[in-house]
Amino acid sequence: MVVSMTGFGRGEFSDQGWKVTVELKTVNHRYLDVNIRTNGHYFGLEEVVRAYIKEKFSRGRIDLYIKIEELEDKERMVKLDKALLQGYIEVLREIQNELPGAPPITLDQIIRLPEVIQLSSEEIDVDELSQVVLKALEIASLNAINMRGIEGQKLAKDIQKRLESIRTSIQFIEQRAPFVVTHYQEQLLNNLNELLKGTSLSEERFLQEIAIFADRCNIDEEIVRFSSHVEQFSKTLKAEEPVGRKLDFLIQEMNREINTIGSKANDLEIAKKVVEVKSELEKIREQVQNIE
């Protein structure tokens, strides 16, 4: 099943004195790129989240915002870092000695010194918090995956429609190709006497040149390969695993074959169809860039 790389999901879960809200946004990216933001510092939590995301997603840029709230009041403790305070005081006294007449050190200044007074709480059980986060993340991920799936089916329908247009054009090219050499040969044979006047070419030699031209214009192999790529592409769209990279490769191969057909065919009508096919391939390529 084709899955888009564009999606959004939100999940919320409360337990064990915690409320966790997760917002997950995904957009297209060549590889899996995960960016995690939280409203605090929770050591070890990011590794758990990344591991879960890698199980659920294979490609795309994924932006996660995790909001963690405490539902229960926890015991708070105020601590004084005496060693740090002593260091600050020594520096402040040195400054006073360098600046005669400076005002004395006040209690208000001491309170404002960074990290001298620290507020701490009871130690967080990371494993317990991780379980709550994973529950919220699971809800958000499922919502995003559902959205990506719906988007993917729309992409698949559009691509299948364009593949049908391409098949029609290739059938025209396949039917037209034999007449290119035949038409060219008829033109030359009708003017054979005029073309041979004043030259040393024999009729046999001239016919050999026609055969060489026919060989150079032959696009049978390219048509077979192109048609094979189209069928592989169509089957791949129905696969269950992520298919974006394979589809991208097949598009490149189809472009290579259609370019060769255009350069070898030497026919205006075929050239027009080649342009149409290349236009459809470019539109499909743009869609494929957003498929996981």
C-alpha cells in the first residue's frame, strides 16, 4: 500500500501522575530524520522515543513536540551550593578591591547569583514516565499513519491514471515505429534514380544504407524495457512495504528509455508522444518524492 510522507497526529495520555501530549508532523525527506522537542530535560527519554519512531516510520522528516505535565504536587527542596557561593564572594571582593568606594555585597545580590540557590524535587522515574510518553506517542503515530495512508491512496490513484496515459502513448509509438522505416524506404525508392545520378553508389549499396538506417531507428528493445518498467511500477504500487525508493529508481529508468526512443525514432508523430510521456513521467516523479 502506498503511504505518503505527509501527515499529522496528536496524542494525549495520563497516568502515574503524568499527563503527556504529543504532536507529530511528518513531511517528505530522502531518509528518516527525527527532530524531538520537549518542554523540559528528561534524561534517557529521547532514546526511547527515537527507537519507537524507527519501528513505525522508514522515511520522512518527523518533527515531534512532547509536552509533559505533572498532575500531582511533588516534594520540593531548596539547596544552597556553599562552595559555589564562596567562589562568587571571593570574586566580588576582588572586584571591590579594584573599585574603591563600591557598595558592599547585599543579600539580594547573593540570591540572584546563578545556581547558588537550587530548587530540586524527588527523583523522576524515567521508566515510568517513558511508558506514559509511549502511550501518547502511539496515539499520535496512529493518527499520523492513518492520514499518511489516506494521502498515499490518493497519490496511487493519480499515478495509476497517468500510467494508463503513458501505456496508451507507448502503444501508439509501438504501432507507429515500423512505418517510420517503411515510409523512409518508400521515399528513397521513389526517388532512387534521382538520388543515384552523379554518384558512384550502386542500387545494392543504397539499399544497404537503408538497412543501416532501419537498424539505427529500431526502438523495439527500448519499448520492451519501457513497458516492463511500467508494469513493475504498477505492481510496486500495490506492495505492502515502503516503495518510494524503488519507484524513484523505476522513474529514472523509464526516463532513460523514453529519451533513447525520442533520439532514435526520427519521426514527428513519435516525437510528440515522447514529449507527452516525459510530461507524465515528470508529474509522477513529483508525486513519488512524497511516497514513503
